[in-house]
Amino acid sequence: MFSKAAIFLFVSSIFGQILAGDYINVNVARTIHLTELQKIRENIGIVIQNTGEKPANKYYFALDEKKNASLAYVAVQTKADKQTLSIARESFDKKKKLQYYSVNLPSLRPEGKIVLIFKLIFLRGFEAYPAAISQTQSAAFLFSDNVYFSSPYPTTSLKTNIKLSSNNVLEYSQEPSPVQKDKDVISYGPFSDVPAFSYSEVKVHFPYTKTVLYARTMVRELEVSHWGNNLAVEENYDVANHGPELQGSFSRQIHFALEKYSSGAFVNSFEFELPGKASDAYFRDEIGNVSTSNFRSGMIQSHLKIEPRFPIYGGWHYNWNHGYNLPLSSSLSILASDPQKYILRVPLLNSLPSVPILNFTLKVALPDGAKDVKVTSLPIDGYTLENGIHFTYLDTVGRPTVTIHKENVIKQHWVDIEIEYTYEPFNLLLKPLGVFCAFMACFVSSMIVSRLNMHLGSKKFAKQK
């Protein structure tokens, strides 16, 4: 008879994973929130027990390939003292198509138990069904997921709840049983003695009346100017409605009727809460300047409301850019130990909290002549960082740039970043000196040209003639 530890090591070797620790999930309670489709929240409470003979401090869990691609946020806490535990991305199991993650636990003695609370947020974990509807029809969506918790450890007891935005459900899976619906919650389980890596798909088909918006791309550009004491901000959006596509032609008359009764899954406007003392706001799209905007500047907070040229229905998207200026003194400080070193502290993002971003880029252009550039604080994971040089008007040696890329960005990623750089006082004179040298070059060139002999023949030949 093989021991549990031997069986566990054998299974791990089959899937190409070296999993630390020997655990049993004593109890797993999952709740999947479909109340806000743009961000599908999943809360999991797990009671784990160390069944090994030695203390353990690492726990593994897995996400299938589809869920891992749509993962925007994950955090793990201990239930007892709310201690946030660190998470590391591990190897990918190509055979099972599972992405493993490890959680660093407080040292757990043999036969000891600990309760962990997982909080995960996923994007695009659904599909519009039907995929196309008329302008007056209501939208419905289809959600599918593994009813079990994807774990490399056996589970003694497991229950999964799916919470909807209303009591209305068109259809849902009746297996595996037991299944129960209570108002806006569909419950599967409890299931007993669930083996590791168990999988059984359940589907829920339900109506959803809210607009499902994602920013397909968003590029946020910041330009620092010491000369003008200014921080220029520009944000480029490509927002799409991921609801069912509009079937047939668009009727402005029907749209006005739906708008009057606040019905229909479309969007007419966007509202932005901007930093205080923002000024010179603008709103443009691919055609040009758009006049349907309203900007109010305040000392503590500013407000910008924009209206696209057309309502954004399912399957439609809209590209635009808006920008504004901020006083640089509100974001820049001088290092006390070195007056030539500056620290720029700016938010990674602070625009539309209700619209997740699938592909996000932040570009920070520092002053012309800045050097020793380094990012000293960026408290998020899963990003790429690039450094480069950017030239704008009257630049001489170029502006150092810091570019940050990240996928699946939500409000939990709204953090402040800090960039440190050296900027010597002489660099403030680079632009005036550049302009002075350019004018002097023009004057000297004109003097030389005016003194040149442009005649085709010699002076003596000209007099004889």
C-alpha cells in the first residue's frame, strides 16, 4: 500500500511539477460574483492542513489557461490576522494547460491547519449569447467555469456559489448535483472527497442589462517640463462595448426612446475625475476636435465629461484622446541629500474606474538632458519596463523616457509610481542656447551669402562691356 506522500509525488512528477508540501484542502468555499460582468470577482475560503511529517511554508494552486489569460488581480490573506501573503508565478503545465502559483505561508506544523482567503478578479470570462440582437432586445450572456477548485491537492469538502445580478436566470447546468437556486444565487455542492485536478464544467445563461465596456488599449503620456513648471497629461483610449453586436440598422429614433427610459446596453458619455488644479483640457478623436465636452477645474478635484460623436452599442468601439496640464510642483520633489536629484511621483492611472483596460501603456518623458533615470517605486506585478529617448520641439540631447506596459489593468492597480533622475541647473539653458545658436547661425549665414559675388563673369569683363 502506497502512502499519501508517495502518491502525491508520483502525480506531481507526471504533470512536470515539483510541488512543495503535502496538504489536504479540508474545506473549500467558492463564491463567483457575476453582478458586474466587466470584473468577475471570485472569493475562495480554504481550510488547508499539513499532512506531511515536516513543517511546510509553501502552498500551490492552479488556473487553467483561459482563466489565467484573463486574470487581472489575485491576493491571499490569512483569515485569523488578515496577513497578506506573497504570491509567485510558477511553471506552466503544458499537458494539463495549467498555470501554477505558489503562496508563501507562515510555517505550518505537521497536522496544523490554516484558513486562507483568496480574492481573484477576471476579465472577459463570458460570451454574449446570442451574439447579435436588435436595438430593442435585451442582452444575455453565457458564463462557464470549473465547478471544482483547481488544486493539486485532494479536497475533503467543496461548495461553489454563483451570484447573479438578479433573480432571473434563463438556464443553468443541473449537473453535477446537488444543485440549488435561491433567489440570485446558484449553489453547487457540497461535494465530498474531491480528487486533485478534478474538472466539471457548469454553465449559466442569464440576462444582463448593464453596459459591458473594456478599453482595448489605453496609452497615458506624461511630459515633464522644468522650464515651464508643467506636467502635460494626454490619455489615448480605444473603448469597446463587449455586449451582443447590433443586428440590423441603427435607428436614432429608437435610441432616443431607449435613452429617455434609461434602457438599452449602450453608453453616451464618460466622466473623468481629474486631479485638482488641472487646466487647458481638450477632447479630440480621429476626425478632430470634439466640442461635446464639459470641464470644471477645482483646487482639490477637477471634472471632465465627454460625449462621443455616437452612442457605443454592442460590438462598436470609439477612439479618442483627451489631455490637460498640471502644475509640476504638485508631483515633483527635490532629494534632500542632493539638490540635483529629483523624484517624480505620479499615479499610474486615475481615469475611468469602471472600465478595465486590456492593454495599458504609460509613457513618461523627462526633461531634456535628464540622466541617471531609475524607477524607485512601482508596487504592482506583471509589467514590462523600457527606457528610451524621445525628441520634441527644441530638444538638444533628447528626453529620457520610461515606458511601462501591463495587461488587464483595473482600479486595484491605481498606485503611485516614483521615478528618480538627475537634472543639473545648466540644463535649463539648453533650449535658450539652442535657439540662440540657431539664430546666430542664420545671421552668420546671411552675412556670408550677402558678401558673395554672384556675377557670372569678372568685374574687369563687366566694365569693358
